[in-house]
Amino acid sequence: MQSPRFPTPSPSPPPAPSPTSPSGKPPNFVILITDDQDDILNSTHPHFMPELDVNMRQKGTQLSNFLVSTGLCCPARTSLMTGKLVHCHNVTANHNTDSKDRTIGGFQKFYEEGLDQAWLPTLLQAAGYDTYWVGKFLNGYKEDLDFLSAEEKQNGYMPRGVKHFDIISARLFALYNNCWSLNGKAGQCFKGQYQTDIIRNKTLDLISSQLTPDKPFFLYIAPTAPHMDRSSDGPFPAAVRHRHLYDGENIQAPRGPNFGLLKPDMPKGAVRDDTNYAAEMDADFLGRVRMLKSVDEMLGDIVEALRANNLLDETYIIYTSDNGYHLGAFRLRPGKNCPIEEDVRVPLFIRGLGVPQSAVLPYQGNMIDIAPTLLTLAGLPVPDSMSGLPLPVTPTLVQIYDGLLRGASPQPQPYPSGSAEWLRRDTNILEAWNGEEDEDEFDLTLHFKGLRLCTDTRLLPPLTSGDLGSQPDWAARFVQAPGMYCYKYMVWCGPGALRELYDLASDPYETLNRLSEVPQRLLDRLDGVLSALVHCSGAACRSPYALLHPEGGVLNFSMTLDPAYDALYRSLPKLRLLECMGIYRISNELTWTLYQSAASAEFSPWPPMAFLPDAPGRPPPAPRAPRSVTPRPPPTPRPPPRRERGRGQKKRPSPAP
């Protein structure tokens, strides 16, 4: 199977100067990343997280439409640090090996692929930063793993680019009685102590003893709260001081239109059929917000410690989570790794020099954008190996963002006037494989590709039913963006697999699959654009339109709708995922990009049956005689104005006798 062919992006623009800090040195960075925290089930509400509200929401910018392409711990965290989509770094699972002893994910895949050679800590350290890591590292890490070198076993494993590596090495998903490793050495266990409080104390000690205004630093803080506890302490144990928090307040899991809704195409094993389902979801939600209270207190203490040590004014702080979490949606077992909004939407708050305060930005950001954002703020170039773009929240970030996006969409003619006002990435890929160790019928079918599109063009007639949970001017759930409309197109694995299309503006809870209503010309475009992203790599992932329209003239989805392109998109074979797999295998995910470029002068469609299951094992069929496509000039773009499947968690551990 030949590799997909992609155009070479234009060279990255030179880095913009970093914002001037009071000391004149590059800024500091703090990332606080939680584990499995939802964005749209209300866990970040000021009632539950007042310190987050005061120190981040009011002092910075919230990205209300922020995503993770693969809603699973280890793949998502690797994407954050490498700036790459999961199919680019290929850490597709949480566990190190599968049942056939093949390395497929976890720390082992990260280690064997050498992904720390050019990840964020390495790049920052090379630029003079001190780098610190406290808390969770990657699933599957231990100090004495067999595949580590003899030297690493003796002296301790340290990822490249990290100066201080203080991580949980045993009982990772237990909130009490963790064991820790410092710089790869066997460390100490903290009997009876709450994990989040341990991380708080370690972080505050670092701030007071090692961080100084004289040298820039990168500090990564990773509690496992509010992840389900896998010990005998209960599914969501809070710190002792918070175990009765919110008693008497009748706290319940949010009940939107998809709560408890059964869908006929839900795979076996995905749903719960017990009668106390709603009560259990309420108990889980209450346990999770109690766990997050310690995280909220830690955040407030960190901000105060930075202020007390004269570091806060020169520090950017990002608060986020590796993935979302569903509780009650479509009667799924509690969990993640699904394409529904509950799982792919994660909180993102950022504060620092030049970041607007008390602002909400509906831009569709992605986890892969965090590394390019920090590099840009540090005055460093964004490597073309990264798939992401800087988040456009400051003038410096907007400047580099525009340059990188233009570089990903080279045009033979100058960009239209005023393009800086509307040139924004409008697509994000959603992708997952069976990323957990469970191998029941449901988990083994959790392999999909999806396109989440936010455009200034309404593609479907709006739904008018009053029970869908939509609100005026919503682009998606809780995303207020007049004139923007978000859609989700999904392709699942296996023969005759399900395809879905949701209008997130008028059906924000994804209850109505509208694929049967879609004109074929629109479906052709959705599938063609998604296919352009399935095997993309590096900077080519920033815009799918350069691959589809190498002749130029198409910069966003709205511009593809010109009827002159109907024949082009109609000719592209549709995406197929032949088998449901836990690994990314190019030959299993068939797209038109594996065989030829789309709209080049030599373009000619393959015969309709070209993509038979055995096609990857043989040379591509000879194309027909070339024909040229002369599209009309694209319409002048309009400037924009100012979840059915799911994976379940493992069965709850039985309480200790």
C-alpha cells in the first residue's frame, strides 16, 4: 500500500516576537490538566469551581468550542505534547500491548516511537526553559518495565526535555495510597494521603524553591481527578474534607434531550438496562464534582504562589482536560472515547499577557493547538511536523496563526482582500480505535472517523422542534456564535457500517441522524473533506482544501459548494473502514487520497468498484484519460460575525469487605 500523497506546505512563517514581559525574558507556562473532566455537563460551573471562575474565567479567555480529536487519556495527552493528531503519532490506545503482544499504545508506544525527541518539553528546553512535570505521565508507565534499557533501569528513565520528573508510578487511578517516582527512581508511597493534595504540595514546593523570575519555566501539573477510582475506595472518592460537600442540595447529573435516550442503532453492550440507571448517574456526577473541589483549591493555591513569588505577571496558565465524559447520554455506560459532544468537548481556559479577560471565544480549537500556542508565545517557530495551529487569542498568536494557515493552503493568486478577518480553520477530524483493554462486542466496534465542521453556511434546514435543547444563535451546545453552524459527519467501521450526520446548531444533543435528508452533492463534499484528513500528516492537516483543490481558490467549506465542483466531489470514492481495529493501519482505512490527487489537471475518477477489500494489496488501477476541470471563480467568502455510541468504563470494583 502506497502512502497517501499530500502537497508540500509552504514554509512556516518566522516566529513573531514573544510578548514583552516585565523582565524582558520569554514568558513562563503552566498547564493544569485534569483527567476525564467534562466541559458540557457543568463541572466547571462557579458553584463547583469558584477558583477556576475567579482566576481563569474572569482573568482570561474561555474557548467554548474546544475539542480533542480522540477522547481517550493517553492518545490525547500525547497529542497535547506533540501537537500531532493521533493517527500521526500512532499512540491509539491506553494500554501498552494488545492480546497478540503487539505494541499499540500507552507509554510503551510513546517510548518505542521516540516521541519525546521533538515534543513540547524538548523544544522549550532547547530554548532555555526549565521544565517540570508533576502527577500523571502516561498510562502503562512503571520504573522497571522490561523494554527499558539497562541504563534506564539502573539510573531511572527520564523523557527528553524534562528537568524535574515527579510522577505517579503505582496505583495511578487510586486517589489514596499512591506511589511516586522522582526522576525515574523508585520513590515513596503516601499512605492515607489524597492524591490531589500530594500534587498540590509538590507543586507549591517547586514554585517556592526552584522557580525564579530569572529563567523561564514550563510546569505541567496532572492530577487524575475526576477519573474513576479503580481501587476499593469507591468509584469517585473525594478528599475527606469534601465527602459531604453539597449535601442537601439535590445535585443531579444534567438531563438534556439525550439523557437515557435509547437509539436503535446502538451496539450491543453499549447501554445499561438496570432500573437505577438515573440514580447511579446522579451519584457519579456528585462524586466527580466533589473530587474536583480539591483540584479547584489547588488551582487557587498555585495562582497565589505564583503571585507571591513575583511570577504570575509573566506566566501563561492553561486549564484543560484530556477528554470529556458522558453520564446518561443515550443510556451509555459511563465513559468516554465516543464521538458525541460529551466526550470530545473539553474545558479550555487561558490567561496571561495579552489574553483578553472575561472573554469567551467560540473558535473550534483542538488539543493539538496547545503546543503550537506555547511555542509561538515563547517566540519559537512551530515545526511543520505539528498538525496544530496557535489558538488565536492574542495579536501575536493571530499573526502566526494566519501565516501558518495560509502556508497550509498555498494559492496561485493573492488572497482576497480582508481575508484575515475570515480565514479560519473550519474543520477538525474526530477519530478513535478500540483504545481500551476491554474486548467485548461494543468496545471492539469503537473505531470511527468523523468530521466536525463549523461553517458560516447553513447546510441543512433548521429543525424547529422545541424539545431538542437548542437556543438562538447557538453553533453547537453552549457555543454562542451568531452566523456560525456546526455539523458532525461520522463514518463507522465494518461492512455496511453506520454513517451519521448531525446539525449541532439545531440539534445540539445529537438525537436526530439527518443523513437521509442530505443532498448527494453535500454528502460528497463532507466525505471528501473528511477523507483528506484521515491520513494527513503534519502541516498538511491544518487545511484539507489544498489537497482537494491544488489549483487554489478554495479556502473553506463554503467555497467547495460552488456547483462547478460537483463532478469533482461526486467522483471521489467514499471513505471505508474495512475492519474494526484497535490500531491505525493505512490499508484498513480506504480514502481517495491513497490513490491519487483530487483536482489536479490529471484527475480522473477510479471505477466505482476500485475500492474492493483486496484493493490495498494490488497496484491502483490505471486511470482513465485525463480530463480538465475548469471551475468558475469561487464566490467571495462571507466574513463570519464578530454524541449513539460510546464506550463504557470497566465494571466498578467491588468494595472491600
